[in-house]
Amino acid sequence: MSNNEGKNVFSKVFPDGTMIETIYDPEAEETRLAILQGGVVEVAQEYVDPKGDKYMPALCDDLIRKGFVKLPSACAGYTDIRELFQKIRKEFVPQSVDLPPQFQTVASLYVLLSWVYDSFQTIPYLRVIGNWGTGKSRFLQVVGSICYKSMMAGGSVSMASIFRSLDKVQGTFCFDEADFKTSDMSSEITKILNGGHSKGSPVLRMDVDKKTGKMTTQAFNVYAPKILASRERFKDEALESRCLTEHLLPSKGAGTPIHLPDGFGGKALELRNALLGFRFHMQGQIKAEPSTLRGLELPRLKQSALALTSIAAAISEDVLGETLEYLATYENELLIGQKHDPSADVLQCILSLVMKKRSIDRPRWRIYMKEIAQQFMESGESYSELYNGHDESNIYAQNSVSPRKIGSIVQKIGIKKHHDGRGFYIPLPQELRTLEILAERYGFEIPWVKGTDGKATERPQPPIDEDDVSGADSVPF
């Protein structure tokens, strides 16, 4: 059935490759459609698809007029991705914000990525961290002003408006001061960020139907680029590996203007027009290239960074090399962070116990939560340096760690447990391979591959009767 009344949209890609994008003339305060069809771009008030459905530009409401959503005003002619990248990297960004060179490259690449993000299955987030006066808000203003359908939101924004804006606009969302004070808001934003980095992961929310007053379940599409500015890292480890992060320091140089330079808005609009031409030109041409991830190891970071390295490779080998250098450094930071959390410390205790038990008889071929807890506390002197005295729930602050707490951490990192009359334990024959995989993921040397003396040791051998791991005659440590 055709949609004769018409539907207002910000953008849409049709199965035949036709693309429509809302553009906005700020002088006339009027929206229109830029239409790419058959390799030709035209501007019109509506588009009717082959099924007879009519599409019209997004309504020219306050979201557009007051600049919450930043749109191009026309589709400029596209020349070359290298030239466009250099305009962003060398001319536009450094004139208004002071960034380290490698992150300046990454941020400029992210702008290009934002305009073709729907060509990829997974995308990363761009984030800066810093205290007051380090230029976080300026960074969002500058980079966000030329991203695809960018929307700027501060810490006072409501969660309902975030969900609806993302679902409606499907553009780049810029969070300023993304340190939400309430646990409810923190939980909601975590849902958006965990679900918004890959296609096909809508977020479900309960909402009140205005007509009936009843609670209904709504699905919101939150897959889109996101630029974040905050003062602290996320506690969620998964989110950390999905963010490409730079720590900003107070600028001492005289090169960064106190206010945005004259003509900034006009230059940003000019670039958005050129970037719309880039989006239209790249339709069907850009794709993920796994070979561009060379040297990276962390699976989640590789998944997130693939879109960025694919864009970098399309520009030049030099740009890809600089991007990979940044990603390698960031990967190392993530690995260090992983090694300094309770999950990693518990894993290290388990690996140590495996080596202790490698020559012990069959009834002891298992590791009980009690002995992991004891090993953890025996290593407490080194762990205590990580304790933050303001968080009494921190595992490092406790005088003793219960087997139950250890068991919850073991389960969290994916190691299976069994139970007998003496408590929960890890059945080593089944879980040895899992331990090897986790050791690699956390950046630990596998003890039976390379021992403390630097020499390879023999892989621990399970008992002959591998299936018998739950007998009542088991003897705990």
C-alpha cells in the first residue's frame, strides 16, 4: 500500500541505491531533499519511490532552526577523499582546537566515518576525557559541527529525548559532560552505548501510551556515531574498548583561540556540504577491510576499529600507519587496565594454582573457590595499591574475600563451575582451554607456555579419567 500522504524523514537509503537527505537553507528557513538517483543529484520537495510511497524532508522545526541538528544546505561537488581529509585535518580542526597529532588524525577520520557509518556493521565511539578547562566542550563543538546530522546534548538532557532523537534523526550524537549523576541515567546511557555500536541492536524501553495511558514496549534504533566528553572513564569494561579515547590536558599554547574564529559556522557548513557529496559518492563503494587491522589483538577493539582503519586505508598508507600506531598505544592501555581489575587478578590466581596442581593426583584436579580466595588474599599486598579508599565496596578494601565473591567473578569472566559437598570448584579438564583463551585476552603469559624462568613448560595434563570430575571423594585444598 502506497503512502500517499507522505512521510517526513531526515534521510533514507533505498534498495536500488537511491538516497535522500534532508538539507536546510538557514536564510530561507526551509528544508528540502537532496536526492541521489542513478548517479545524478537533484534537489526537490519530495521523492516518490517505485512503490508509490512519498517522502518529504524533515519538518523545519526548532530542532533544525535552532541548530540542535546540523545539516548541510546543499550537496557540493566531490573531488577526492584525500583532499577532503586534508581540509579537515590540516585546515579546519587545528584552527579551533588543540589536539595531539595522532588523535587529530583519528578525529578527522571519525568525521568521514560518520558520513558513511551505515555501510559498516560496527563502529567505535570517539571520546575525550579531561577536567574543567581542558577543551572538551570545544572539541565537541568543532568536530561535532561537521559530523553527519550531528546533535549536541549536555548532561541535563532527558533520557527520553535522547532515545527519541537518536531513533528519529539517526545521526551523530555528541554528549557533553557525559558523567550522569544518577544511577538511573547512568544505566540508561550505558544501554544506549552498549547497543548503539552495532547494527540490529535496538534498545527496548517501557513508555506510556499517550492515548491509552498504558505502559507499552518501544524499540529504539540507537545505532549511530557518538562523540563523548567526560571527566572519568566508564566503569563498564566493554564500553572502554568501544571508545577511541584521548586524555586532554590544559592547553598552554597560544595557538588555540579563546573563542571560535570568525567565519567558523560558514566553514563548517561548507564542509558539511562537501561531506554530503562524499556520502553520495561513496554509496556502495566503501566496505570493511579486515586486512587493515594488522597488529591489533584485542577482539573487541578490532571489531570497533575496523570501520576507522578501512576509511584510513582508503586515504593512504601513511594515514593508516598513523592510525594503527594510535590504536596500538590505546590497546596497550586497555590491556594494562584489564590487568588491574579484580577479574584479571582472580584469573592470575587461577593460573598460578593450575601450575601448582599440574602434577597432583586426580582427586585434586580441580580448583575450589576457597583456594582461589586464599591465593587472592595472599597476593593482597600488591593488589592493595589499587584500592580506592573512597569505595568501601571495592574488593581490594576488604580484609577477607569470600569464596562466593570469587565465584561471582569466575562466572563473570566465563569460567564454568561445578559443585560437590565441599563447595564450588573449576573442573580443570573442561576449562583448561578457556583459561588459555582468557590469558591471551588479558595479555598474560600462559604459564605452561612460558614459565617464570623464561623457558617453556609442559602443558598440564588432565587425569586419565577426564570425565570423572565430580566424585564425592574430592579433597579441597
